Amino acid sequence: MSLSPSSSSVGAAAASAVPRSRRSMALLVLVLGMLTATGPLATDLYLPALPAIAEDLGSSQARIQLTLTAIMLGMALGQLVIGPMSDAWGRRVPLLVGTALFTVASFLCVLVPSAGAFVALRFVQGMAGAAGTVISRAVVRDLFEGDDAARFFSRLMLVMGLAPLLGPVLGGQLLLLGPWRLLFAALGLVSLASLVVVFFWLPESLPREQRGPVNPAGLVATVGRLVRDVRFAGPTLVLGLSFGCMFTYISAFSFVSQNEFGASAQQFSMVFAVTTVGIMAGNQVNGFLIGRVETVRRLGAGLAGMVAAVLTLGVLALAGVGGPGALVAVAAVFFVMMFSVGFVFPNATSLAISSQPASVAGTASALMGSLQFALGGGLASLAGMTASGEASLASMAVVMVATGGVAAAVFVVVARRSVRPAV
């Protein structure tokens, strides 16, 4: 990759590494997109198979749903470890090690004998997969600032959006060829390809002079400063709550669509793919508005659309909709929600990361990602905590209305202050 300085990141830690040519920029988007897509692919590829996995392993649906919670919590904890490591040792080494471990864990999932072992392996998979998520954001902060960062995050999410778009569809088709274990063999191969791409095409973005030793006391001080900085904490909390809202849909709708609406695994995968187009469309509209509408207003618009969608979902749940005919109406609501999320994620991420210097970008990215995945995994699991032990449209709606509403409230009270000087 041809790398050279750029005036858009003067004063950033790695200004000399900003891609100049369109070709190098496209390659950077592709490489980082593959890394950030690993997490969504790991969660979405096997969604059509969740009922089949529960039957095959002789487990309840609620326990199999915990495999999604496990990978989210693993990614949350992994980012807290890997982010500071990348600030101290550079981005490449932790990224290569994490991607290699994720590959091994994916192949081990093919051999899993029980639901308990499956949950444990998914936690390990999440810990290792955290490297791609946290370090990709840190690399963007190394290279870009402000609207440039928001623009790049929008491009990145377009590539990343292919994972949830194609994941369930690919998973549904692979189920026609073999058992659910085949899905994890395919995931291992994808991760192996990512490892090769990173090794050959992703250069180091954090210069040695910008690195510092891993200091527990210093790390605690940095984290303390970040959580007290309203420019960082506000958008980060909005991002985490919004992700929890979206992940409730991701983790529960496979069961709900097949149990309450009579959909097949393949029909669910097609509905999921269509709604995922929404997040990609939202990202592109957001990218078009960069430079025309300020970041905070774009974030507010996304939150407003998300809240409107989940409130509509609550109304449908109260009306007791069900059956194949109602699936179209519910899918339309989820499309609007995902379109709105396409505004929320890049703008909240840009506001939070751009508020911090590049020297702590890894730690800031880790803290943001940790909260995002902890809330996503923890809140989404609430949808399955019903009397029957199975998720329903009503339980989904309760969790999503609550998380979406609190995210909007945080935005009104805190996140809009992120454009002002830090407290």
C-alpha cells in the first residue's frame, strides 16, 4: 500500500501513514472492512441454524441464545485487553495474534459436543475476534480526524454491512448442503483469509515514538479520564445502547420468525438480508450528508428514526400480530430501524474517537467497544428471559423500546454536549 502524509490529519499520530491515492484508500477500506466484518459474520452466519443447534445438542433455545451473549461478552472483555496492548506494542502484532486465535476457535466449534462447551468456545472466539474490531477503529483514528473519520467510518460500514447481509443468506444455503457445523468450518476459512490479508497488506499505523509501556496505573488513569470526558462518554453510551437495541433483533428474531410467523430458516435469512440493506442504505445517506449536516444532527436524526421504529414494533406486539402475512409488516419496521442505525453507529463512533488523541486511541476504542458489546450481549439476553424460556415478539419489543428510549434520552441530556469543551 502506498502511504504518504495528508493535510486532513495534521497533528495526528500517524499523519505520515494516511493513504493518498484512491487505490490505497480502497485497499484500506477493504482490509479494515474484512476485520470489522468478522464479528457480525460470527454472530449472523449461524442465526438460521439456532433452532437446529438447540435440537442437535439437546438444549433449550434460551441456552443456545447464550452463545450469542457469550461472544458479545468475550468481545467486550477482549477489547479491554487488546486496545491498551495496541497502544503499547503497535497495531499489527495484537491484530495478527487475535485473528489467528479466532481462526483456531472457529474450527474447534465444528467439533463441539455440548451446549456448555459451545458457549465456552464462543466466549473464546469473542475474546480473539475483539482484535479486529478494536484495532480497526484505532487505525482509523491514527489516520483521520473529524469529518474525514466519519466519512471513512461510513465507507467502512458499507463493507462491514455485507457480513450481516450475506451471513444469514449464506448460512441458510449452507444448511441445505450439510449440518450446522459446516457453518463454522466456513467461518474458520474466512478468518484464515483475513489473517493472510492483514499479514501482507496492512502496515503499522502507530509510530514507535507514539507508543508507551503497558502501565496498569496509567491505564486506570486514562480510563478514568475517558469516562469523565463528556465528549467521549456521551456518544459511547449512545452507541452501546443502540447496539443493544439492534442486537436484540439479531439474537432473537431467528426464533421468533420461525416459531411465531412460521418462516423457514431460508425465509428468515432472506428477511434478515433485506433488513440489513437498511443499515447499508443509512450509511450511504449519512455519508452523503457529511459536510452538509453537522455530525450531532445526523446522530439525532438516526436516533429519532430508531425510536419511531421500535415504538411501532411495540404497537404490533400489543396487537398480537402473527403468521406469514404479518412477517412483511414486521420486516418493514426492522428495515426502518436498521436504516436509522446506519446513521447512529458511524456518527456516535466518530464523535467519541475524534475527541481523543491518537496516543490513547486503542484504549478509547477498547472502552467504547467493550461497553457496546457488553450492553449488546447483556441486554439482548433479556428477550429470552420469559416464563417459557423462549424469546417472543413481545419480549423483543420490550427490550428494544427500553434501550432505544434510553439511548435517545442520553443523547438529549449528554451526547449533544459532546461538541463543547470537555468537562
